[in-house]
Amino acid sequence: MSERKTVLITGSSRGIGAAAARRFAQEGWGVGLHCRARLDRAQALGAELRALGVPVGVYQGDVSDRAQVDRVVADFLRDFGRLDVLVCSAGLARQELFTDVTQASWRQVLGVNLDGVFHCCQAVLPHMLHRKAGKLITLSSMWGQVGASCEVAYSAAKAGVIGLTKALAKEVGPSGITVNCVAPGVIATEMNAALSPETLAALAEDTPLERLGTPEDVAQAIWFLASPAGDFFTGQVLAPNGGFVI
Ligand code: NDP
């Protein structure tokens, strides 16, 4: 087995996942990039990271579909032979009145944000259990901690991610595997591109540190948990949110 540590980051074609991928590559890790549709973006990032001298794989699949997740994980393990850290960053936000939420919309938001984490963690666990080592890092949101108006499905899914993280940490801790969650505040990524400049300014104003977070702010928290500094953390929620939720 290669000496080089590896990470698979779902939803790393852009945003927080892409910033995390850059962070791991800077540390010399082999990186599995993943996207649902924007293969061009993931491949461009892959070329950028390979220029740093690290091995990179690019994988595509919908995390809400278990068969596609199984294929991504099998392809990653075929290419790298080991997986040290899984980061579940793939996500989908949607603003709508609760009374307007359709069955299809509810299923899609829960399917990507919560089922997706279930699928990815379950798909990689046999490998980690066999090695008696590994770290799972999930992405929730401060809205999963306190709830967001007009984002009931998203808030429910992200609260579910916190519950999944805590319960799974208890279950697999004795097997040498840690499970932690990062719950960011408002981060300047394409996820928030639909918000008006006024809304974004108001969100920054409501943040004690008086700015929106950057993808790099969140990548630092993810890296902390993945690095040896995070070895004694499990079942925890780390919240890079500028003090928005205290
Ligand atoms: P972006 O919208 O910038 O990127 C989303 C990523 O997820 C893309 O790589 C996208 O792939 C991928 N993705 C979306 N749907 C699927 C799917 N069905 N299957 C597989 N991949 C999918 O999001 P962010 O980087 O901002 O968010 C990352 C995570 O952090 C998410 O879980 C989000 O909920 C969470 N978060 C974000 C906050 C923010 O303010 N931005 C705040 C709190 C939490 P593709 O490019 O191919 O579409």
C-alpha cells in the first residue's frame, strides 16, 4: 500500500470542496475530486493539483443514487488503493416557503444532503473497518443547528447530518474511525449566488466578525479534523461561522 495519504472529497468541482482539495494537495495528499455535472470544472482543478506533484483522480456521480456512489468509491479505491479521509461536501440548498415544498423537492433536498452522506459513509466504511483507521468528515450548516426560515427541508437534512455524525462516531470509534462534522455559516460560494447583494450584505452585518466566510475558512476546519491535530476529536461539530451562531 502506498505511503501517501489520500482523501476523497464529494462535491469538489467548486466551492468549499474545491478549497479543501487544494488544502490537502498542498499537504501532499492524493486527492479524489468528485462532481455531479460540472466535469469540466473538476478536471481543470485536477490539472491544477497535479501540477503540485500529487496524484489526482476525478470521479462523477449523483450522491443521492447509491449505485453511482458505489461506483465512485470502487473507482477511487482501484486508483489509489487506500482511503484515509472522506469529506462529504456535496450539497444542494433551496429557498422556498414550507407550504410550497413538493414531495419531489423535499426528496431531492433530503436525497442529496442527507441520503448522500449516508451513501458515501456506508460505501467507504468496509475499507476503513478493514484497516481499523479512517476519518469521515461531514458538512452540515449552521441552519442545521438553529433552522432557517424558508429552508425547512435543507435545515432538516443538515440537522440529520449532525445526528448521523454523532451516532456513527459512537458506533465506529472502537474500530479506530473518527466521524466529525463541519457546520459553516454563510460562505461566499455559488450556493449563495442567487442571493441579492443586499441580502448578502445583511448576512455579513448579522455576523459578529462582519464578513461572509470564504471557502478557505471552511477548508481550514476540514483540514484541522483530518490532520493529526484532530485525532482525538470524534462526534463533534466544528462551526466556522464568524460567530453568527454562538
Ligand atoms: P456549491 O454549490 O458551491 O457546490 C456544490 C458541490 O456539490 C458541487 O461540486 C456540485 O457538483 C456538488 N453536488 C451538488 N449536487 C450533487 C449531487 N446530487 N451529487 C453529487 N454532487 C453534487 O456548494 P458549497 O461549496 O457552498 O457547499 C458545500 C457544502 O457545504 C454543502 O454540503 C453545503 O450544504 C454546505 N454549506 C454551505 C454553506 C454556504 O454558505 N456556501 C453554508 C453551510 C453549509 P457540480 O459542480 O457537478 O454541480
